Amino acid sequence: MKFETFQLERQQSTWENKVDYNLSESGVHPGSLKTLFDSEFIEKIVNTELTYGFTEGSHELRQSIASIYSGADPDNIQAFNGSAEANMVAIMSLLEPGDEMVYMVPNYLQIYGFARGLGVEVKTFSLHESLKWQPDLDELEKLVSEKTKMICICNPNNPTGSVMPKETVYAIGEIANNVNAWILCDEVYRGAELSRKECTSFWDIDYDKTIVNCGLSKAYGLPGLRLGWSVSNKQYIQDCWATHDYTTIAIGRLSDMIGAYVLNADNRMKTLNRTRDALSNNLTLFQNWVNTFDGKFKFIPPDAGAMAFAKYDWNINSSELVEKIRDEASVMLVAGDWYGMDHYLRFGYGATASVLEAALDRITPIFKSL
Ligand SMILES: Cc1ncc(COP(=O)(O)O)c(C=O)c1O
């Protein structure tokens, strides 16, 4: 088993804590226990015994998560260490070497690289900039066949921030149903919509072979808790639990407790609104900065998430440009190359407004000199 380098994460884990300004992050700036929670809840955390807890997630946590998805109950939920683990366990639980997966691009590429490392045959279908980063459903329909075991989606999308309308979500459900394929949808950016209207979840299509993976890292701005989950049919949840026994045993005890609190129906919107406020304020700031480059950037504003995926019109390779900016300005951006799309840059605009402003000021002279 040989895994290709996961360029985005390799670069982030090497550099994100070394630069002065990290604009490679796709979530909002996280809060601390002290700034986010009241003293009564903090006292409860402080007094919690640090046991293993529950592999599948405590009943309270799974109850909170289930309340997000209509008709779901705690037995439809499995908790994981981040959505990344939920993705990995889904592939390990359902696919064999030689199986065929159909995968949306551009995309985060964790599932892509991991599945290929396991010997899965991965075919791609595209989101098109000319369609405002939506898929061409005819293209998808032609690509899938009886051989397709799984269709993988990321919605809202990383890196474009596009959100598929309800009709597209349901149409993909039909395409999967026609060939009896699983749908695996990574919805880690759901809840971070700039419109403040939560987008349609693939859970809503009510197709039995659907797995929705999500987590606290992006829309909830709490990546350090490493808490993710799968919502799916009850048999899949039992099966992936058995795989989970082999991976990380359980999520962190404190993450389970904090997750149950944050995702509880009484508290959830408070956290999401904090994210949405930060995003709308910062997107205006970023758009104003882009406008100072007289059309050198072409950029469709995201519908969700703290990422802006911009095409640039300078004659320099995106990895070279990102290295130059990192070395000369100590600012980290994401190269389009890491998504297989040169001449694009992904800007994370979810930092605090003052940090975002300072970082953009720092890199302005480099772009002006190109
Ligand atoms: C689409 C997508 N899925 C999963 C992850 C990993 O998220 P987590 O921190 O929840 O494991 C990321 C991180 O950037 C992502 O963009």
C-alpha cells in the first residue's frame, strides 16, 4: 500500500505554524474555552474524568448531532476524530481494491489519495467555473455505470465555496440510485453559508445508501477538538463502528462533551452565526483587496466557507508563487497546483479582520511587482 503525497496537508503541516500569517486555513479563527463558554459549563469540563468515553460517541453527543438531520436518531450517528477520520473509515468499510469510485473535482483530495492508495479505481467529474462551479449532470450520468460503487461529493465545496442547489442534490441522488452506488458527501462546510440559509444536506434525499460526513472544524470554527461524525443508515453505522474499533478507539472525552453542548439545538445557531458574521465582514474586505488589481484576479465569490478560489493572470506557476509569498512575506496561501489547477490561489479569509488586513497588506507589493 503506497500513498501519494497529500500536497495540501503536507504543505500545511510543514508551514502553517512557521509563518507570520496563515491564510491557508479554510475555517474561521477559533475561539477558546474561556471566550466561547459560560463559567458553569467550563466548571463541568474541568471536573470531567478523563476516561476513554464512547467509541461511537456518547448518547448525548449523538442526540445533539441527530437533531441537525430530520428523522435521524442517535443510532444513525457515529462520532469520529474529525471528518477526516469519518471519510477514511467510510472508504475502509465499503471499498475493496479494484472497486470504482466517481469523485468530484476540484476537491480536498483526502478521499481521492486515500482510496487510490488502497487500490480503488478513481474516476473524476468536474465542477465547472463557467457554470459557477456547479457540476454538469450529463457528464456525471455518462461517467457512472453498474461498476460504480461510490460517488463522492464535497458540498459546500472546497476549494471553490460553491453550494449545489437542492435540485442538483436530488438529481445526484437519482443518478446514484440508478446504478445502486453509495453516495459519500463531505459536508464539513455546511452551516457556513454567507446567505445564512443552511444548504440541502444529502441526508435529506432519503436514499438509504447515503453517508454524510461532517465535523466541528470549519462551519463551527473548532478544529482543535478534532470532532467529526457520519450520519447514515443504521446498518452502515454498525459496520463503520467495527472499523472504528481498529482506528482511534474513541474520540477525546472532552471533545465529546463540548461537541454535545455546541451542537445541542439550543446552542448550535449561536456558534454558526459567529462564523457567518465573521465571513460576511471579511469577504467584503477581501473583495475590495481583489478589486485593486484591475482584473488580474478572476474570482467567483464563495457561497459558503472561509475560502476564496481565485484565478490569476500573471505568468508564474502557483507553487512558485506561493513559495515566493511564503519566503518573502511570511504569509501562507494555498497553490492551485495542490488541487491540480495551476494559476489559481486559494485565500483563506476566515482570520480575524485585523490579521486578514495585515496579511493582505504584506503581500500586496509582491503581487504589484509581478
Ligand atoms: C472537505 C474537507 N473535509 C475534511 C477536512 C478535514 O476536516 P476535519 O478537521 O474535520 O478532520 C477538510 C479540511 O480542510 C476539508 O476541507
